[in-house]
Amino acid sequence: MPTIIDSHAHCSNRRDDALIPYAKKNGLRYDLSELLTKMRSNGVEAGLLLSPPLDDGSPLPNQAVMDLCEQSGGLLFPVLTVEPSREAVSLALALAKSHSNSVKGFKVRLGYLPVFADDPVFDPLYDHAIQEDLPVLFHAGDTATSSGSLVHAHPLTLDRLANRRSDLKIVVCHMGNPWIMDTAELVYKHANVYADLSGLVAGDSRYVKEYIDYLAAKISDAVYFAGGAEKLLFGTDYPVQTHENSLELVRRIKVERADADRILGSNAKRLFAL
């Protein structure tokens, strides 16, 4: 059996969690116990836990993510969400430094706020991430709310940052969907740019099987364009996407078995030092 690592999952115990409607669409209870059960039953050995958005537009506080990871029995590792303010950057860095043995990276929510990745407010974050060899994940592509800014969420806006910070490990979340081939260009062009496949299949629509086939073809083309799958990462975006649909998507990507295994886990194991 290949190693499977979920590079992108969410959880909380808040009633104002904005992902609850997605959980209901997927028939999920959406809590820590269910997430851990789903991981075990689907052979997921470890996962990265990120803050879900709350109804007021803010992310779940990072300390809550830390607490959930501590309750996971070693299955989940925190990725700290960093908002575009000096105070938020400072607080996230302090938390990362005090938990350097467990924090595996940072997340910037492009598109949910009108900020680009190369904004100077993030410079101390990137300095620390490079020094500690921690990846920074960036939301890219479609947003979970209609108020999101697609101009700021377009994956090609990360090209400027990748040019200026060639030592920074950048992860484009959700393959930048619907701009999957634009993300493929970033992965091809920059040695330091990766992408995860999380959250691409939201809910169970009438055409979910056809949509998974469509996505699998697009991702296959991205692999061919980039010349391999060494920098693609499996992810669920739980509860937005089920573990079953996430694994089915990888199964339908037309790549060699070795590349499928890289996507499922070995790439993430190397990138996040798991």
C-alpha cells in the first residue's frame, strides 16, 4: 500500500464554521472524531490541519488548530494561517517558534482578502519560512464565498513571489482551479512551487462522476506539461471534499503508478518533513 498523506484538511468545533454547509452536502458530521476515523479507514497516515473560515470571514484562530492537532494522537500537524497585518504575522511567528517541533507550514488566504502574495507585510513570514525550511500554502482559484476576489486569488500572481523568493517553498492550493494549466506552468517554471489537489470536488452534484473525469484529464495534462508529478500533493480539503472522492480523483489521473504514489504521499512526506 502506498503512503497517503492529506496535505490539506480543516476541522473545528465551532457553530459559525463557514464550511458546515459543505459538510452537509457531503453527508458528513464534520468533527475531529469523524476526520480521524475517515483518515484511518482510507489509509491516510498523517494530515495537515488548516484553519477553516468562519461566518464573519475570519479564520479559526491558530491556537484552536494547535489544540485539535494535540488531540489527534499524532495524526494531524498544524499549518498556521497568517492574515495580512503586522500583528497577525508577529503572532503567527511567535506561535510557530514556540511549537517548532509540530508546526509544518503557513497558509495565506489569497482571494479572501484583497492582498497579493508579494505584499511586504509578509516579508518576516517568508524570512522565517526560508530559514526553517517551512512551506507556505496559498489559497488560489475559486473561493468558498461569492465575495472573494478572483483577481487576488489567481495562481499566476504567485509568479512574482516565486521570482523574488526562489528559496521559499510555495504550495498552490486547489491546483488553482479553474486555472489548472496556469498552475502547471508555475510548477514547471519554478523549482520551488508545488500544488495540492484538495477541494476540487465540492458536494455530490448530478454530474460528479463526469466532473471527476474532467478534473482527472486536466490534472493528467498538467502532469504531462510539467514533465512529472514530483510536486503534486494529495489533499481532501475535508469537509469540502470527501476522502472517497479525493482518492477516486487520484485513481483516475492517467499517470504511472510511481507518480500516483508520489502524489498520494511521498511528495508531501518529503516537503513537510513528516
